[in-house]
Amino acid sequence: MKTIDLNSDLGESFGAYTIGNDEEVLKYISSANIACGFHAGDHNVMLETVKTAASLGVGIGAHPGFPDLAGFGRREMKLPPDEIHNLVVYQVGAIQAAARACGTCVQHVKPHGALYNIASKDSTMAEAIAKAVHAVDPDLVLFGLAGGELVRAGKRVGLRVAQEVFADRTYQPDGTLTPRSQANAMIHDVAIAVDRVIRMIREGKVTAVDGEDISIQADTICVHGDEPEALRFVQQLRERLQAEQIEIRNFGVGRHE
């Protein structure tokens, strides 16, 4: 039986602002990427999200981003590698403390937004992130865009990596994600998105925006928790994966057994 991890970016509410439907989405996924307070989230939301994820057996991950609350971490910031290293260490440490306080542990790290996109293409930034994760805990799994620089950097420093694909995003011919500034960046038709995911898992291929197929490896699938369709998306995706006899399983299963 094939296995796949199903993840979502969560814990992005803060203060008086509610983003996403975390409590419901958590019931259908196997891994949660939890905001660490830089691009979204706060101390209250972080602890509550970790606690809920742990109670449901969902793998807990740090979701570090640029210090850009106003831009939701989706604006590029030109920071030197040592500062990238340090902001990742800081944010992963915050989630680790929250997890420890809740009697659980962190299994993975997935950068957010612009930080993720830059690291997918820029080997220097990718290496700074990978080294930061390894310095904090070499047993953590590093999530990166399938075929991207972050995956390669993770392997170079000795981390276990998970190649990530996106259920609700379109792809460029070079395997990168279509920028959100373009009208065709998101896939809003759930049926189309689910069919694409099954093909990525079964055949290792996805159709890019130019109509050509590209090769892709799917270890974990992301559904964005802040999108209005997120809950319906993840419900139907999980149902289809089960119908296809593809087991949904997070990377922390068995780690401490």
C-alpha cells in the first residue's frame, strides 16, 4: 500500500484576527505546519494549535517565515544567510517549547511563504535554513518543494527530507509554483485538484501551466489552511486517498516507539 502525508499550514490566527478553520481541518490531516509568530500566529494560538494537533495524533511541525505580519510572510525580504539561519532557529525553538509544554514533540519544519519560495530556488538560502534545522535537531524532517533547492540542501546536511506537492496550486514548466500574483496560481475546483494529486502519487507526474507533463515526487501534500475552500478540499482529498487505498501517515509515526 502506498503511503502519503497530508499537511496544512495552520495556527495563523493572532490576537483578535481569526484565519482559517484549524479545529476542523486538523481532523483530516496527518501533519500540521504551525505558524511561529513571525508571519502569523501568537503565543496563545501556537499553544492551542499544538495541543489540539497532539490530541488528534497529528504530527507537529514548525512553520517559520519572514518577520512580516502585515504581509503574511508572502513578501520577499533580502536578508543575509546568517540572519535567515537565526530566525529559523528562533521560530523552531518556539514550537519546540510549546510542544514540550503540551507533552509532545516536533516532527518537522516547513518554511512559509516567500521564505519557502526563495529557498526552493536559492541554494545559499536553502543551505542556511537546512543548517539551522540540523543545528536545532538533526532528527527533524525538512519539508521542501519537490525537486527544489531546499530538498537538496537538506540532504547535503544530513536531514531526512520530504518532497512536498501542492493540491491547490499550479506548476510552472520548471517545477516551481505559479506566483500568487498570477490569476491561475490557485486551483479552486476540488475535483480537478484531487485528480492531480492522485496522479502525482501514482504516476509521479503533474501537468504544468503550459500543458506539458513534468516529473514530480510526492512525499507530502499541502492544502493551505487559510483558503476558504480548505476544509472541503481536505475532506474530499482524504476520502479519495482512502478510496484509492493510499494510506495517510505522518513522518513522526514510530519515531519514539
